[in-house]
Amino acid sequence: MNTRTLPVALVQERDHGDTDANLAVIEQRVAEAAAAGARLVLLQELHNGAYFCQHEAVSEFDRAEPIPGPSSERLSALAARHRVVLVGSLFERRAPGLYHNTAVVFDSDGRFAGRYRKMHIPDDPGFYEKFYFTPGDLGFTPIDTTIGRLGVLVCWDQWYPEAARLMALAGAELLLYPTAIGWDPSEAADENARQRAAWLTSHAGHAVANGLPVLSCNRIGLEPSPLGSAGIDFWGSSHVLGPQGEVLAMAGTDHPELLLAEIDLGRSESVRRIWPFLRDRRIDAYHDLLKRYRD
């Protein structure tokens, strides 16, 4: 098989206090990534500020922006300046009272290539996203760019094999997950370790089951809860996996990092030839997947 090498970069960062400060750091990291040869740069979920979903407050809706809008225009210019495909994550104001958690993709000339609105919305202690985000209505549709067809998903989507599979079935060449996940500092260390291991395992499973590389970019740092609890200690561990789940690059758990890796896009077809999971799918027998539960 022909080798198509794609240099990629993941910007694992902490919150720097406000939108301008965060975007200034992102601009610096994207410049560094481009100087290192990256052609695709992935940012973390809701990179413009703090992870505000730790509580429910109407005032937090003021963070939302239309797309196109100030942040998307700044990201577009950044992609064009450095000739990289840039995947970001914004709090989208679609209409008054209608908001989404939206990934945006800009091609290497700055053109807006497409968006993905987060489909699975959590509502758990510390992750009160249903208060803020309307579930996505764009489906699981890959976004075409000059470096390939990107299957972009967002955070909570990463636990659902159906989402990864549908992106793969639509021809995605890579699976990308901007994410914000961490541990509760008040919980036992062994429980936190199990949660992180499960997260990494889920991504490896998506890579293996679909024969695709997986890129996941996570936040880093402790963000206190406005409710007075310990908050969330985002565990970083941003990573790039190959189509057999092999680790191509892994960031640390306790510091910002520009994670660089090279992906051989030709390996997916080689892997799918020896593990032909798509060929052997029993699509005639999966109708019960449309049920909530088989009673």
C-alpha cells in the first residue's frame, strides 16, 4: 500500500482566564505546530474559556457566539496564516434560546469546511450540559478537507460506538474528539485511575472496530466548581492512536503540551484487509439497535 503521512498536532491547554487570553495561547501553539510541520491541528473542547458546565447559570449563555462570529473568524485567519487544517470547539449561539456545543473545521486556506454539533449531551454531577446545549441535528457526517475526510465528534460522543461507526460508514478517514474530561479530586485515586483507563480503552476500541486513527485532545488543569466543590481536575492524556489502537503519541496528565505525531493514512486499508469488520457486519440482524432496550 502507498504511504500517505499526515503530520498532526494536538493543543492540550489549561484555561487562561478569558477568551482573548485563551485564543492568544492557541495562536502561539498553532504557530509552533505549523513550524514543526503539522498539517492538521486539533484543539480541546470549549477552548475559549473555563469549562462552565460545572453549574447551571443563565449568565453563562453570554459566552456563546454565532458561527460565523468573532472566534470563528479568528480561527479561520489562523488556519490560513499557517496553512493548516484547524479543528476547534465553540459554544454556538444559533438563535435566542438555542445553543449548541459545536466543533468547527477550517481548511488550510481558512475556508470554513463544516461544523459538527455534539449529538450526545451529558447531565451528570459537574457536567450539566443539558442546561446549555441542544442536541445536534446535523447527524454523523464527516467533513471534507484538503488533507482528508474528518469524522469529528465531541467529548461525550466518545463513549458511543454507534457514533464512531456511523462516521466510519460515511467514509471518515480519521476520528477526532475535542474533549473535556477529568477526575473529581475528592474521589479515591483507584477510582480515578479506572475512569481514565476506561476512557483510553473506549478510544482504542473505536480505532480497532473501525480500522481508523483516533485523535483525542483533552483539557488540562484543575478548574474549581462555582458551586464550592473541588471541581474537575482535567487529566490531559491527549493522544493519537493508529488503526489497531496502537499509541502513536500520548500527552501527560498534569501540564499543557503540544502533542505531535505522524499518521500513515494508508494503514487503514491494510488493517481492514486483515480485519474485515465492515465486510462481516450482519446489517440484516441489527434492527434492535434502534430500540432503547430489549425488554
